[in-house]
Amino acid sequence: MTFLQNTSDYRIATTGGHPRWESVISERTYASNPSNAVSQAASLINQEILVIGNSILFPMSRMEYQRAVNELDEIFEDCSEPGWDGYNALSIDTVSMGLARRFLERLPSHVRMPEVAPDPNGQITLEWRNDASDILVINFSPKHDLVYAAVLGSSSKFYGTEPFLFTISPALLRILDRYFARR
């Protein structure tokens, strides 16, 4: 892997006691380029390098991942027919299922695995909860959108919709790192 040989572009950082690869390319780019112009393609490539670096250095437990994938498969089997909930639920969409699987593949190893659930609108939902009553819910739409909502602490609420281009956004990674890492 070439990026591991050029460590001046990447460094290992620690968040909450958990190591992860972090890019310093954007810091250098912004420092030398006051317009902050970085192409979307360059940003996506940089994000993918970080995902690959983290998955190589800190792989998720294969057993945990397999458990989550088995859970997804069971949900797909149990909810593949319309009305699976006894009412008017849509069958689980294969695109939503694939996006949820890809998201799970991209989770850093120090983040706890979420609960996986079917949604009556035919989508897959991932949910994290912790002892402090913090919650994060992510839903995957067939249009490649990731819809999320989080209640963190007594007064912090975050929600939004963003395209899921097979990388976890920095904002969601920060929430996962801070609130849903293994302790």
C-alpha cells in the first residue's frame, strides 16, 4: 500500500483513547491554498484512503461483522414480502440492504455494532444506544441517501440527510467515535 509509505500525508490520531488514521493533506492544502478549493473527486479519494487505512490497521472483528450481516440476511428473508409487519409494510429494498451492509463494512473497529432493524417503508435502519441515553439512528434510502437523527446528552440534537457515497462522513464518524465507541 503506497499511502503507508508516505506517512507525512497521514498520521495516527487518537480520539477517546482509540487510534485511527487521519489525513493531513487537507491541512496542507488549506494552509497553502487560501481559497480552500479541493475538488470533490480529491476529497472522495482522500476519504477512501482513510477508510482503507483504518480497515487495514484496525479491522473490525470478523465475527461481529458476520453477526451483523447474518442479521441483515434474516431481516431480508423475513421482510421480503409486502405486509411483513401484518399491516402495509413495503418489502425490504435491496439497495437499502446493500447500503447498510457497506456502511457496516466501513465502521471503525472501535465503534460498537448497531442494532439492525427493518423499517415499514422498506428500508434498513441501524441504531446505536449507550448507557447515557444517547441515541443515533441511521436509515438508508434506495436513492443512496443516508438519513440520520441523534440525541446526544440532554440538549444536543442532530439530524440530516446526505448522499451515501460508500464512505462515512466526518460528522457521523465524530458522533460514532465520541458516543458509541467501545469502552
